[in-house]
Amino acid sequence: MSVVVTPKILLPIESINKEKWAVIACDQFTSEPEYWDKLKSYVDNVPSTYHLILPEAYLDSEMKHKISKVNDNMDLYLKNSLFEEHEGFVLVERQTPFVEKRIGLVLAIDLDEYEYEPGKKGKIAATEKTVPERIPPRVLIRENAPIELPHVLVLLDDQGKDIITKLYKNRKNYKKLYDFKLNMNGGYIRGYEIIDTQPIIDQIEKLPNDLNLIVGDGNHSLASAKVCWENIKKNLTDEAKLTHPARYALVELISLYDEGLTFEPIHRVLFNADLSLIRILEHRLNGSGNLDVYYNDQIISINVPENPFIAIKEIQEILDEYLEKNKFAEIDFVHGIDSLKKIVKNNYDCVGITMPALERDKLLPYIRENGVLPRKSFSLGEAEEKRYYLEGKKIL
């Protein structure tokens, strides 16, 4: 079986307002509920993916009821024929407030070829360590959902082949599926339908390395999809396993070398923490690198290892130990310095820790040699650049 397959992609029908339909990934702005409140007000009650997801900012609030509502909305949208189906790939051109152009390809991957657990190897690998307790809530959201709306970005090592770039150069030969401005400062997006997909699949299959696909964004969401599939296939015949829709997850594939792909650090913020945490960081870390830590109105510079892979690993180990010993402390992961400063300013006893950026040319070699990075080691762009929910696929 191929690692990449051709899906039947669901898109909103022509009459639906696309600017209200597409909303940003649910795991963004988790400590800024005002973002989601503003988005909710903008979307109102018109058809939108906002009504088909559960923002993580609201995960702890009446979860079971909200999951049930999301599933009901999915059933309602399907019943009222709010989707049209396209068998093929979608070539995506994304403009953001930070980059002029980022190119991707929406397709489906075989979850049997994907592994996220340490020690297991697949043709598709996770880039970051998954947190076991973060998977069950996402499984609850997915296990009874009739459709999936992905925000997963998978990175492709196609150096020298330029598989997606060549498709983009021929975009005028493809039917345009959508072309609109994204809400909440998300930029602009265009999509083109690619029906002749087998030549693309063949090119990906012929790439020289054993590991050419890694999950750049949405590691926990894809891990949850894998868990759901493993649960489903226990009761299937071998023949049924080949065609069951839950086996295949919809993702956006982006070349690791795409000029519009930026690698940004994901900063840490700890609530119910104080100067003692900063003193621990100062004592335990050393090296020729440095980073800033924010606490109340203070900015404290501390030394860290120059190698960002090592720095991130050591910082996260210290934070995990601190969280284990301080039961009232909580951690969140923040995109962007401005958001970090804002959160620290608005919360008492809050420590904001800036993190170093990784170098893209060293990412895949590190994964191939060492396995996964600590969780939330990097971000593909700023928060506003994250994937918006737009395409979907049936999974039941």
C-alpha cells in the first residue's frame, strides 16, 4: 500500500461564505480566549468549521456536551448537503501577514505507515514527543465524528525534486476550487484541483530515503487519528481494512524547503510560578547561547546551550520537573513574543520563557538519528499562519 493515497475531499458548496467557513487550527490562542470570542461573534450562526471543531481554549468546559454538539453539527451539514466532493488532491497557495507565498498539497496518508510512539518506525514519523494525557480528549472528539477537518502539516523531503513547486508552476492548468481572504488576519488562500494524482504518488514513493515524511504540525491530532484507527480495525476483516475511510488521514503536505515555510520557536508560559523557577533555570543551564525570561515587569537574560536542539531538551526537562513538584503550576505553549508578553503582563505569578529557533536543514537529520524532539519544539510560522480548516473527508 502506498504511504500517500488519493482522497475524496469535502469542500463547502458554492453558496457558503468561505471567509466565515474557514477558521484557524483549534490548538492556537489557547491562553487568549478573546480571540475565539471575537471569531465566534464574527461567524455567528452561519455554516462554518467553527461549529465543527472544539477550540482547545474551551477543552475543560462542558466537554462532553460540546463534543456531542460538534458531531450533531457534522451530521446536520452532511444531511443538508453543505459539502461537495472532489476526488483528487488540492494544491494550496497560502499568503500570510509574514510570508508572501507558501505552497502545499492536500492529500491523504495511510495511518498504518505512521508511527508516533518511541521505538517504532514508520514511513511517516512524528517530530515531537506526544503527551499521553493530551490524546484521550482528542480521541473523544474524533471517535464518533463522521468527518475530519485536518490542521496537520506534513513536511516532505523532496530536495532536488521540487515535486510541489513544479505543480504550482502549472497551476493555470488546474481548476480553481477557492480563492478568498482568511478571517482574523490569516492572510489569503487559493486552492486548485489536481485529478491526475498517480504520477505525484509515484514521485513520492521513489524518493531515496527511508524517511521522507515527518509531521511538522498537528502531532497530537494525527496521533489521535492513529489511536481511533487502531481501535476500529480490531473488528475489521483484512479486506475491509484496505478501504475503511478512517485508515486514511487528510493532511497538507509541504516541502521542507519551501521558501514560505518558516520555523519559529514555541515559547513557554508557566502560571502560578515565581522567581524560584527562574533561579532553577539559571542554576541548571549554561552555555554560550542566551534567552529572555519575563516575570511581572522584569526581563531576565539567562545562558543556555548554543545548540537549540539541546537547549530545548534541557529547558523542557527542567519545566517538567518543576510541574511535577509544584501541583498548582500550569504550562501553556505560546506562539509569538508579543503574545507571550501580553499573557505575562495580564497574569500574576506568571513566568514567560522565550525559546530558541531550530534550523530546518538540521531537523530531518536529527529525527532520523535521534527520533522525536521534546513536545512543542518548533512552530511552522506564527499563530496566524497556521492551517485553517477548509477541506474535509469522511471517516465513518
